[in-house]
Amino acid sequence: MPELPEVETTVRGLARFLEGEQITRVQVNRPDMRRPFPPDLVQMITGATITGLGRRAKYGLLHTNRDTTLIFHLGMSGRWRIDPDIADKHDHLVLETKDHSFSLCDPRRFGWVDLVATDRLGEWPSIASLGPEPLGPELTAKHLYAAFKDRKQAVKLLLLDQRIVAGLGNIYVCEALFRAGIRPTKPGGKLTRPALRRLVPEIKAVLEQSIEDGGSSLRDYARPDGELGYFATRFAVYGREGEPCIRHDDGIIKRIEQGGRSTWYCPKCQK
């Protein structure tokens, strides 16, 4: 599933061609993806100018001059294609400007699109309950200490709770915990302030590095320009079960299950 860096990379790629442009044509090729397309999507977006693009957690945001924001979620396999040479049967939504075409392609149809009044974006149900952005100033060791206090749940699962930190996914939590030397099974309430002060900058660093690399390109994700990101080549633990640790000579990467998801870590490095 595309995670925060993949969505951020997508938004930045789209912004180069879409920001300030008028949508001249909207084509909806099926009635739904994971959810039905908004019934007024064509009417509201045709003729609108894209005034800005953004991201909240794993949601991409296209703001318009009609005080309406188009929200998109890439699901498991969704991606935007810019000026594709050939139409794809999985291009479910197409936006056109005077010079370019943007196709939302999603073979598995777990993604979706919605419309919301821009000034009420913070009240939209999927956004209203979100915690702070991991790359923003609100994510601090103090915030995590308060959120984890007296919690017996494993730190890995707490970091995946979108109410605590918005947008963190499995890959980057595994990698950040490794960098910080924290075992993913450790109860959140037992983490010390020094441990959290190590963790926060590592969360930010691993996300920033992945964004710079263009994402991880797991399975069928690609950037809007069709290029693949290469952060996966930097994985220290994710997907490396049985392989030697890059930091500890005697460390072997182990995989366990937590909350129905795989977790990778080094028993020697992470305490």
C-alpha cells in the first residue's frame, strides 16, 4: 500500500503540472472505486482552477477556486499517471487541463475520491480524528510520552494508530524503530523520555529520506511520471528476515506478527 512518502511524492509530482491550472474536462470511467464517485464530481471540478495541492496523512488534496477540495486515497495499488501514452482499463478518473492529462489508475480499486468544502476539511470524518503530522513540529517526544503514558500496547502498534501520529505505516515504523534502537514489542508506557527523543528524529529522517528517494515502489506503486522510487534499496530491516543486521555482527533480522501485520527487527540492536 502506498504510504506517506509515496503520497507526498505523488502530490509533489502532480503540483508541477496542476497547480494554477484550470480543469477543462473530467471523465469518470466507472461509477465507483472502493466508494462511489461523488455524484457532483464532474460538475464541481470541470472549469475549476487548482489553487494548491497538499497532503494530510495518506490523503492527497487538490484545492480549487470553488472552495472545494478533491481528496484522493491511493488504496493498495493506485497511482496518478501524467500524459500516459496509452489509456489503461484501470484509469477510473481522468482530469484534463489545456496541456496535460491526469489519470487515476487503480487495478485493485481500493482507492477512492471524495469532495469536501475546503473550509470544513478539518471536520471531514477521516481527517478530524488524525494525530499530528510526523514531519510537522507537533510531533515531539513530549507528545509521544503523553500519548504512550501507562499504555501496555506495543510501541509498534501505537505508532500505527493514526490518532497518535497521522500517516505512519508499517514500513517506516519498522525502519524508524530500528534506527532508534527500540524493540517493536516494548510496551509504549515503558519507553523513557531519552528513547522517545531518539525516536522522533528517526521517524522524520526515514520519511524525509524516502520522499527524497521517490518512495519505496513496493509491488505496483510508481510516481506520476512513471519512474520508480528506490528507498526500498535502503531497507535495514523491512522484508529482510534471516539476513544479517547492517549494524551488529551477530544480529540476524527476525520477523514476527503484530496486530495482523509483519514486523521486522534486530534482536541484538533493538532493546
